[in-house]
Amino acid sequence: MKVAFISGTSIVNSSLFATWEVKSIQTVHGAVTYKTKGDFALINRHGYGVPLPPHSINYRANIRALAALGYLDIVSLNSVGSLKPDLPPGTLVSCSDYVGLPQGPATFFDHELKGGAPGIANNLIPLLIEKLAPEFKIHPGKVYVQMRGPRFETKAEIQIIRHWGDVVGMTAAHEADLCTEAGLRYNSLALIDNYANGLEGAEIDFAKFKELVKDNQAKVNRLFERMLEILG
């Protein structure tokens, strides 16, 4: 199966992709570096040099590159904060909808009066839920709330947006909208690394967040190993 993955800094720290071939492709929105092996491609959304913060990522170049390479099915892994006490850190979710009000998601239609209906295809999620069980339990049908970043949300902001959805992040709505516009099928997976600021007494900053992501590295490695087996 020809599948492309989009992930974050956890894949840079993983030895799983160390032997994958590194390539680059030029798009009308800029150059994109990616890794490839067989029918798989992998993009680190933050880039492979100095990691870009979420609001500076060239989302349009990333998605246009995958389209140009002939990929239709995209599996995304996002790091998120939980907005619900019953979704603790370490939980895997799949989001079927999203909120992008504070910063409208990126678009390919800057100069056209045009825009498709938003959505997340999740066409591969039923297969992944079935095949990853019982080792991994995925909670589907969640709502992703996108904030701009790069700072984390204030406690007051969390008190507002916790009524909007289940998890909070800074990247997935951009990717989902662009995939829809480009005719690609976006599949959402998200690993909860922390409770959102103030929820369940959590205090979050970037140093603490990096430690929480590091704690989940082995789980991310194993998740990708299983997905490569299932989709291979």
C-alpha cells in the first residue's frame, strides 16, 4: 500500500527511520525534504534542520510535495494535549473533526474565491484500529482544537476551548484542510502527551513538554513499527 506519514519531532529521535533514503522535492511553495523506503514516505512537519515552530511550518509545501509524489493516503501522528480528564497522557486518539477558529487553517486558494468542504477522511483508521488492537487502543471520533502557538495556551484559554473539543494542538487542522483541497485522504492519529494547562492541576511549559514527549518515544517507535507492518 502506498502511504505517506506526517509526524513531528518524535520521528527525528527515532532510530526506526535512520536507514531510510533522504530525498528532496521542489514545489511551488518551496522545497521539502522527506524520507522514503519502498512505497512509504515520511515527512517531519517541523523539518530536518532547526525545528520550525508550528506557526512557521510550510504546510502547503509539505502537502503539495506528497501530492506530487503520487500519495493519496496520508497518516498523520500529532502530539496533543488532553482537554478531558478521562483522556489521560499516553492515550491514542483519532480525530474526525476539528476547530480552527483562532487561526484559520492554511489554504491553497489565496487568490481564488474557492474552498472545499472541510473534513478528515480517516479511510485507513478502521483498519488500523482493528489491526493495532489489542496492543494499541485507539479512541476514535474525537474533536481536535487547533491553536496558533508557538506558546502553550493559558489556563483561561483552556477553560474556554475545553468545551469545544477533546484535544488541543497546533498543526492538524492546517494539514487536514490542505489534504482535502489537494484531493488527498487525511488520517488522524494523535498521542496525548500531557493534560492541557490547568486541567487536572497540570502546569505546562516547553521544557516539561519535551520531557513528556521523550517519555512516549518508545510507544511512538512501536506504533510506527506496527503501522508499517499493517500497511506494508
